[in-house]
Amino acid sequence: MSRSVLVLGASGRLGRRIVDGLLGHRHRVRAFIHRDNVLDSHIGLELFRGDVYDGEAVSNALRGVDAVISALGSAAAPLKNVTSTAMQHLVPAMAASGIRRIVSATGSAAWRDQERSAPHPHLRARREQLMQVIPELVIDGEKHMRILESSGLDWTVLRVPLMQGEAATDYTLALDPPPPQTISSYLAIATAMIDQVASDEWVEAAPFAY
């Protein structure tokens, strides 16, 4: 079934592949972009220029869509709270618009509150690694998960490792994290996120994708 999907972070390395994949499956895409457009023109593609720090822009971007995919990240942003800030605007706007399905991504170092007391060894190791170098990104990802967990929406968060290359589209979703040195491809994670839009297998869950 064809859907209309809002893609946040559409001009990033992951977002571009999500847009291409959705269009390839004949979905309609509204690409939320903040900087220069790097997306090729397509009959099924609508560009929406805005800033996720602007609640009104986020609300306007939701008009007429069926689902949301967020490929946002704070790594290249001057402020390291992009993902959590977007969710603060997005969740009430989705509820007001009657849009329930959202698929988002964060890093594989992010843990849920219920995992803190006894984290999987791989999760503990990965989080300790990244908290030494990019703690703001880990904290942003965890905050964005907490916002979704309390949203009442049909959410799924994929926790993903370092992404490189385009070699593979195959992926695994699992509750247990992969080893800290695991690398996946942008295309594999994009495929996983697209597949989750129409699936209820991982609703209200945050599996590791690799």
C-alpha cells in the first residue's frame, strides 16, 4: 500500500537513502530539509524547507502524511540536541494530527531507562566508549527515546552502529546489541527503517539494527 511519509533529516547520508528507497517502493515522500537540497527531482517527492527547532514548521510539515521517519542526528550540528528537540515538537503535533506511526534512529550506545541497572555487556562497552568522546550525542539519543516512550504513538527506534558504505541491504533486528566494533551500511539501515513503517513487529520497541 502506498503511503505518504515525512522524512526528517532527508538530506543527510542516511536520509537520502531512505528517500530513495521510499520512492523506489512508490511511496510519496515529503523531505524535510534544513540546508541546501541534495535530492534529485522526482514526481513523488515534495521538498519542505524548515528547522526542527521551529514547532510551527514541524506541525505544518505533517499535513497530509501517514507516517514519519526520522533520520536526524546531532553529530554535525552546532547544538547537540537536534533529535530530542525535534521529538518535543513532533510528538504533540502528530497526536493533534492523528498520525500515529513514527520510525526513528539513534546510536547503538543509547540505553533505555530499564536497561541501566543491568545493561548487556556489549551495550555497556559501547556506551562507555562514546561517553568519553561524544557524550552529548548519546544523551540526546536517550532523551529522544524517553520522549517517544511516553508519547502514546506507535513508535519504533532502531539503535544503529557506525554506518559506512553501500555494500549490503540485508540487516538484523534484535533486542541484544551487536559487539561494539560492529559496522553496518547506510543502505541496510535505510532499508530496515522503511520496512518498519508498514510493520507492527517492533512497535513500542527499540531493537538494535545492524
